Amino acid sequence: MIRGDGIGPELVDSALTVLDAVADFPIELVDVQAGAGAYRAEGSALSDAGLAVIREADATLKGPVGLPDVRQSDGTEAGLLGGILRNGLDLYANVRPITLLPGVRSALRVDDGIDYVIVRENTEGLYASRGKGVGNDHAMTDTLLVTRAGCERIAHFAFTLASRRSGAPADGVRRVTCVDKANVLRSMYFFRSVFLEVAEQYPDIEAECLYVDAAAQALVLAPEHFDVIVTENLFGDILSDLGGGTVGGIALCPSGNIGDSHAYFEPIHGSAPTIAGQDRANPLGQILATAMLLDHLGERAAGDRIRGAVRAALRGGSVRLNPDGTVASGTRSTTDAVLAALG
Ligand code: IPM
Ligand code: MN
């Protein structure tokens, strides 16, 4: 586990209590220092030794990282650490479920619920240019990379997820929506073309394509239409925060960074250093990320128990959310409410 910066350690502590309550199998936990604190202390956001530990692990639970006063010229160390882990371990699928939980008020008027998953391509796209932009005082260029192999594997991942996931769109039609900008960028036309080639191998799942601007509107006006969305890295970054905003805020949103050999799980929000240590941070994103980690380890029943307990705690009113993403019920009491719902 990476406890991270700001509110990270208190969130990871909270998630570990919940993990301990559901795990009926032994777990060996290893702490790895990473993020802004590690960068300040050791001059590196993640040491080689730390990366080696993560490589050895079955999965990693990661708290948010980053501090405003620790920055590098080519981006924050939070961005840097993302690059080390996501590209270094080839974690090509960033899986971001967007689910409206019971007792949570959506900013939208929704009758049919919100329950879809954004699969964000995590190793290419515009982020391939992370820290590599070229230019001078007058102009800078960053390059968006789309490879056939990268598109194929993320498309296969999205269709496989659509065939297995339990949630469904309101009309009951299993579908994967490719979100791109094929009308303007040749790289995006390529992304769409490869997606449609792969789609032919999944005749039972509807394949559709949407331009990213239209998708942004549809996620607000008709979120119940969506099942699995597959998209380029930067589009996925932006749309997952938009989606989070429609289900009570990103404080409630977990994610998995998944490759063929390694994976780590984290909430999609940041380290909120201004509220660190005040018992105000919402631990539910981190707790739900732990449930995704358990699914990944093949412990689906334990993951389901956590999700069920979070829903019950929200439904029962013992967890109270503030509009700014913090918890009026406090980090520790919110965790206790989830533990109580676990029984
Ligand atoms: C995310 C975050 C990261 C990203 C930041 C911290 C570099 O916003 O995981 O969505 O942009 O990918
Ligand atoms: Mn983001």
C-alpha cells in the first residue's frame, strides 16, 4: 500500500479497517513510501526499491498523493508518480465506475439511476507526452499517441468488462460506447476504426461511437443510457470527473489501474492537504477502491460485502455528505458506520 499525502494516510487507515473486517483469508501488507512526501524526503516520488515491492505484490492500494509546495518543472510529482506506475507497470486500463449510490442526491434529475463504467486508456493518448512537450517561450507542442496495439487491448478490455459486469443501462442493452474526436483528429479516427474492428468479435454487445463533446452533454442529459465507455486518456480524465460530479462528487468514486501483470486501486480525487488530519475527509472512495482491489484478487464476495455495507450506511443516514465532498459525519464515524453495516 501507498498511504500517500494529505488526507491519504487517514483514508488508507480507514480502508484497511474495512479490509480487515471482510478478509477471511490472510493478507500480507507492505508499506511503500511514494508521492510528494517521498519526493521531498528522498528526491524521488517512488524509489526503485518501492517500485520493486509493488511489482511483487498481487495488488496495491494507493491513497491520493501530491502537495502544492512540491512540484517539478515538468509537472507535479502526482503526475510523475502516475507516469511511473501507469506506464512503468503497463497498467493500460483505468477503470472508473460511475454509480449513483442510495441516499446520495445527484445534481441531475435522474429517474433511472446512474451506473456505468469509464474505461480510460491509461498509457497513451495525450498523456504519452507527459513531461515531454517541446518548444520555447513562443510555442509548445505535446503529442497525442494512438497505437493499434494500444487501441486493440483497451477495446478488448471494455468489451470483456461489458460482458461480465452486473450493472446495466436503463434499456437493458449491453453496450460499449467509444468516445473520441474522429471528426477532427486523424489519431482519433484511427482509435475509432480499431475499436469498430474489435467490436466485430463481440456481436452480443452493442458498439456505438460518440464525439467527446456530444458525450459530455449526454452524460449530463441521459446518463442512464451508458454501460461501458472506452476513451482516450485525457478525455477519460475529464469525463470521469464530470461523471463523478453527477453522482455526488468524486469523493465517492473509486478506480482501478489495471494491466496484464499488475494493478493498483485508488480514489479518483486528490490529496486535499488543507483538510488533512481534521476528520473531515470522505473515506468512501478509498473504501470502494478497496472493494475493486478485492474483485481483482478474485475475492468478489468480499468486494460485494463492502459495496453492500457502503450502500446500507448511506441508506441508513448514518453517513452524512457535505456538498464540498467532505463528510459531516466525520472520517472515523463514517468508517464505523460502514463497519457496523458489515455486521
Ligand atoms: C487522475 C488524476 C491524475 C491524472 C493527476 C493527479 C496526474 O487527475 O488520476 O485522474 O491526471 O491522471
Ligand atoms: Mn483526474
